Amino acid sequence: MRRQEKMKTAVLLLLFSACISCFSQTKTSITKFRNPSSIATPKGYSHAAIVDLGNCEMIILSGQVPFDQKGDLVGAGDVSRQTEQVFLNIKNIMSELGGTMENVIKIGVFMRDVSHIQNFRDVRDKFVNSKNPPTSTLIEVNKLFREDVLIEIEATAIIPKRD
């Protein structure tokens, strides 16, 4: 009985270590980190993680904020203008990585004031296929990393590889 328990433990440890190495940031053949030139370079993190899934790549974007290519805030006090800049940043990243907004499968939205949801939706619908939109989560927050930033959006995309 004791031998069987040791064997089970050994198998579980082997599977666990294989799983961990599959998703490790140090295994660069599976995951690459990029900072596309179309947006300002962040400090201390990457804008995009590109995960090779074989016949496609999964793109995981860090939260995008309403900064232009120089890193300056766009649309101070204006949720619609800030939302537009955020989606432009996402669109530019997708384009630079070989995709389009059609490849975006999930967005996560963090807004300071959810009463502006219609402003957000009006802008969003200019960038996504509103008849077949990506999955979405919207969360109201009382503060983002800067007082003048009213919205932050993260995104996940799947881009098929071209032969």
C-alpha cells in the first residue's frame, strides 16, 4: 500500500512540474513578451505576451490606458475620448502583432464611473463587431493608477498563424 502511495505522489509531482514548465516565463520558445512601437513603452512590464499555441497565437494585453505614442494622456476628463484612445492603442497593438480587432476574444474594462457606460459602448462599437462582440467584463473601480485616467482595458486575442 505504501509503495502505491509513493508512486501516485511521484506521478503527481511529475505532472505538476511538467505543467509548471509549460507556463513558465523562462521558457521563451512558448511565450514571448513585446512592447509594440505604436504605443509608449511601459516601465516594469510588457504590453503583450504572445503564447504559441501551435496553429495560432494567443495575445494577452496588459491593461491599456489613454496615453498616446509619446506617453501623454489623451482626453482629460472625457470618458469617450479616453475610451477611443484605449481602443486605438489595442487596435494598433493587434495590427503590429499581425492581427485585427476581429481577433479579440475577451476584454476586461475598468471604469472609474460606470454611469458613463453608454459613452463606453458607443465608442467600443466603432472598434468591435457589435453583432458578434468579444466576451467582456466591466468593473467599476474607485481609482486607477492615476487620478486623471478614467478607464483601463485589457484584452485577449487569438491570431491564426498564416502559412
